[in-house]
Amino acid sequence: MTLTIHHLQVSQSERIPWLCEELNIPYNLVLHQRAPFFSPQSIKDLNSLGQAPVIQVFDGEGKLELTLTESGACVEYIIHKHGNSHLALPPSHKNYADYLYWFHFANSGLQPHILTTMQISRFDTGSSGPGSYVAGLQDRLKKMLERMDERLRGCEYLAGDGEFSAADIMSAFSLTTMRCFYPLDLTPYPGILAWLERCTSREGYKQARTKADPELELMIEGKPPKSFRERLVEQGKL
């Protein structure tokens, strides 16, 4: 079988090459560039919703057997079908509940809330004072980051000490590359920053970054990185 990963550069699909590098799973990587801000037609041809990642599995004769989207689904499929369930804690593990919680934290809570805050802040600029809807969203985001920081000040990884897992792979994007689109300042969160340093120092992350987004900096400093829009303007694409 052959695994092909369709990666939209500067997006959450960066999780999938990283996972495969950590699991030492061979894969074909197809890069897709934004056009200039949203997904190109090449991604829409694979997924009508225009979302990445998209993974495809081909049999030994090159026949397409599976096309799958959604980051969490792709991660779980690869782990259990190609990775001998490594990087997922089993129900028998004492930290299983922690693993489950933090595996789902990014895409079920943190990332949707960042997107909502970004969108409301953009279109409701006149009502961001105390007690406003925008202020409420920002306060909730702060509480999410505080919870994560508290966890990571007491644990090496989200699932526990010595337990690097898919939970870390799912969450790191939201606090690195995602900040190109919403300028989160992580300076108040030393636990998160130290964890990001540990994650991005891993050989699997380095290899995936070199293949998937070689021109993108790590974005692990406290202050937010340059916005994606600013990058497009500098490149003459906007």
C-alpha cells in the first residue's frame, strides 16, 4: 500500500507529515499552495469543502482505495492502520483520559474558538471594550491558554511525562502556524513555550518541516509572528 498526503502549505495539514515522520511511515507528499489566501482548485478537486489535509491510500497496483479528510480522522486512521497504534495511548494506560482530552482539545475547543474570536474581532471592531462579546471571547481564549499552560508547567507533554503522543501533534499547529492568521501572544505562558520548544526540537518535526514548509519559520517565540496577509503583501500577491 502507498500513502499519499496532500498538504496545503501554511495550514493544519502540517500535522500529517509530522505524524508520519514520528512513526517512520513512508509516504508521498504532494504540496499545494494557497491561492493566494484560500485553498487552490487542486485541493477542492480532492475535497469539495476545500479543506486539507487529504490523505489517499493506493493498493499495490496503484488503485485508489481510500480518500480521507479531517485532521483528527487522518491522524487516527494512520496511527491505527499504518502505525501499530503508536503515539496513541490505549484504554489500559493510566493517562488514557488525559490523552483523550488533549487529543480533542485543539480541534474541538481551542482552534474553533481562535477562529471565532478572529472573525468576530475583524467584523465587530467597534465593540471590544469590557463586557462586550469580543471581550468575552478573548477572556475565554485566555482561560483555555491558562489551562494548557498549567498542564504543561507540570508535564513534559500533554499526555504526561515521557508520553509524547498524537495529542501534541494535534495541538502544536494551533499555537505555532495558526498564529499567522490570529496574532496570539504567548509570552505569558512559559509552560506552552517550553513545550513548543520540545516539540519542534524533535527530529520528526524537523524532517516534516523541511519537506512540507521549508520556507516557514518555527513561530515558537512568545510574540506573534508576521501575519499571513503581511507575507502575501511582501510577496506581491495582494
